[in-house]
Amino acid sequence: MDKTIYVIGHKNPDTDSVVSAVAYAKLKNLMGYPEYVAARAGHLNPQTTFIFEKFGLTRPHYVPDLIPKVEYFMPKGCETVQQHVSIWEAIGLMKKKSLRVLPVVDADGKYISMLHYTGFAAGVLKFMNPEKHNFISTSLSLIQKTLNAQVLVQTFETDKIFKGHVLVASSSTKKFENNLKAHASEDLIVIASDREDIHELCITHKVKVLIITSEFALKKEVREQAEKAGVSVLISPYSTSPTSEMISFAMPVSVIGDKEIAPVQQNDTVSKIKEILFNSLIKYLPVVDNENKVIGIISEHDLLREPNVEVCLVDHNEPSQAVEGLDHYKILEIIDHHRLGNLSTKYPITFINKPVGSTATLITGLYREAKIPIPKEIASLLLCGILSDTLILKSATVTQADIDTAEYLSDLADLDIESLGNEIILAGSRIGNRSAGELVRQDMKEYTEGKAVYTVSQIEVGSTKEILDRKAEFFRELEIERRSRKGLFSCLLVTDITTLSSILLIDCEEEFISFINWPKQDEHIYFLQGVVSRKKQLVPLITEVVLNYLK
């Protein structure tokens, strides 16, 4: 299975998270690792959308969750067979490729049925049942290919499927003639050896197809009679016995394909298909895309393997902030600038964590350490990540490394720091007609402190007035988040980019409020002078209050 390594940021991704994922995946690609793919664990916020549109760049792959799915365990690609191919050819393909199953598809590659040896045996035994008439659906072309026969006389379209009754001319001439008369209303396929009397009877009774075995050729005058009577004649290189056995394999494979085996979707969860596989006779299921086209096969054995997905985390390291389902996959690397969470792994990993203002600063450093030139569009994204996360290098989290890196990137991208910074900050601060729910969740992180769970959201605005005018809406959404998690509280940090200060809206039980001693502006609203960073300023303040509460 080909591996995919997702480079992915936190849920409710901000600009730094998204651009860091894109830039680091690109670095890995440039180093010769094409399996690294930039991903995002949520929808882009307005600021990040503006940045990608400004520079005309494709958004990273959207991965809403990493709950184990069929596509993460399914071997890449599979053999299929067209529905009109003969059983003989299909079984030959299975033998040649050592296949246990073979999906049967139409001309567009859409799933029809599954060919497997159990179904094949049942189909052939049904045809060979002596108590039933030997009818087969076939065509002149299928018979010719299956028997490697030579077409001596062709009287109808070779690819036209018809239902024929197979007779083997092994009895006396009189008895065989009676047999022909008994089936006069049917399309007959007669298998005969070198008995010329039988050949003439077949032509007289106008059978549909006469197969002459052991390479015996018709005389010219008999051949002409066959053409006039509309009897197609084929010469088989085999004797009568093997020809009689092989004729059943001249049916289209769709005839014996198992239609009861329903396909699964590549996005179906493993938990959903486990029971289906367990109850399946053959323990294999075809996998189709949204157009019902076969893209692979999944088996019980495949589910025992390691998934074909691995992960690199950027801009976070706490499980509560990571994409859902992360615990099912191997984490290769973490590149972050936040506090250490409680994430653990079963094996050593590369973990880069430095106290800088932006993960984009760290990613830029990795390009320089690897001596890989930074493409201009990547330099532009990285610069945006730094300016966004540090409020144009004015946040309390900014370091000299951020400043030096921003200047370096601005030279590479030929962009002015101040004007670009103002553009992206303004793009992110436009609230307009956006709902309170969207604003609360666009950049929300979940934290765990002891037994306490809480969320901290942050938005940047040109003025806090509009938020205060709509405070009831925001408190409703914060309450929804708190209750859904059974959390201690949920809060929203509203940062005024013009004054570089913030207000904090918090929904919690009154018991917890009594532990908060910050400047109170209104009920459950606090004014935080000079606080603009959730990571470096607010979370440490909150942690102290939570620990006091938990004592």
C-alpha cells in the first residue's frame, strides 16, 4: 500500500496552522518525499481564505476526521473484468494474477458483481447438471475465443449474445435427429466430431451453431450448404470431450458473477464494514467511488495491517485540539510553539517545540537548515502566518527570531510587512453578518487541566462594540459549547487590533466566577489590558484560576 503522510494543523485552523502545513509538506516534497500531503482539519476562516485567494494558491486537502476508513486500509488499485468477457478468460486472469476475487464491471468501470471461485463452481455445476437442459448465454465471439476455434462459416454478428441449448452429437443418427426435432424451436449449439451425416442433419435442421471437433474441416459443398441454411460453423482444435466441457466457459462472466456482494464506499468507516466482511462468504468486498466505479478491494486481512496513513502535526500538540481519530495512526513529527499537552506516543518521534510567536517561523528555519530554496509563494504564505499569529509583530509572543524571519521572508516574496499585515488583519477582523456560532468556533481550542475541560475561542476585531451589542448571541453559543463537552467553562477572547487589548466573554457556573479576579466590565465580561495572545497571556492566567478552583 502506498503511504500518505498528512501534515495537518489543529481543529478550527487559524492562518498559522494552515500555512505551516502547506509549507512543511512542500519542504518534504522538495526533499524527495512525495507522500507528504498538506491537510486541514476544518474550514478556512475569512483571513486564511483571503490569503490563499490573494496569492492564487490551492487550499490544502480537507480532512474532517481521521476515523479509520476503508481507503486507509485498502490496497491501491485492483484488477477488474468487463462483463462481456468470457468466464474462461476471467478465470485465466484470476489464475495468472493469483487473485481470489475479481470485480465484474461495465464499460464505464461501474460495479456489477463479484467473481469468486465458490460462485464460479456453483455456476458451472448448475450448467453441468444432467437433470436440466444445458442452456448457455454466449456469442460466436465468446465461443471462438474460449475454444481457440476457427470460424469457418459466420452467419450472424459475432458479438451478439444469444441463449443456446447445447447438444453433443454422441448418439445414433436417428436418435440424434429426433433430438434435433424435439428442440426445433430453440437456438441450438451442436458439438460434433467428424461424422458427416451429423453435419448434414445439423444443416438441414438449421441449427444456430455447429462446432466440429478435432480440427475436422467441412467439404466445400457442405460448407456452402451451411452458409445458405444460416448455420455458423466453427472448427475446434480439441476433441469432443474437452470441447463439451469448455463450452460452458464461453458464457459472459456476468452470468456467474455474485450480485449479492454489495460494494462499500472508500469513505465508509471500518466499524461499519467489519460486520459486513464477517458475514461475507468470501471475506472480500469491492470498493467503489461516488460514481459506483471500482477503485479497489478490501478484505478482513487488510484490516489487520497498519493503515496507509501517517501524520505530522503542526501548530499544536494537545490531543483535544487534534483532528478526531488521530490516536489510530502513527505520528511521525510534531512542530509547534505552544505549551506541552498530554500527548504520548509508543515510539520516539521528532518533536520541535520552541517559544516563538509562530509555527511559520519554525518551518522557515527548517527550510534554511535543509538548504532548500523557499519558493516565492511559500515565502508569502509563511510571512502571512507570522504576521497573523503575532498581530504584525506587535503581540507579546513575538521574538527576535520572528522579526528576523519576517524580514527575510518579505525580501524573498517582495512584500511589505506593514501593508501586508494590515491587509490580512483587516480580512480577519470583518465580522459583518457572520453568526455568533461561526465566530466562536472559527478559532476555538479545547484544553484539559486535571479533571477540568474548557474551550478558549479568539477573534480579532477593529472594535469590540459590535460584539458587545450582540453579547447575548455569543453567550448562547458559549453555553452550547460548554454543555456539549460537560466542560468547566467556555470563553471568547475578543482582541481589539487597534488598542492591542481584549475583552473576555465567559460562560460558566457561578461557583467558578467567584475565583476570577480580573477587571470586570459587565456580567461575565472582563477587560484584559494589553492581552492579545491566547497562548502566552490568556491561557497562563486561566490555568492559575482553574488550579485554584480545583484545589
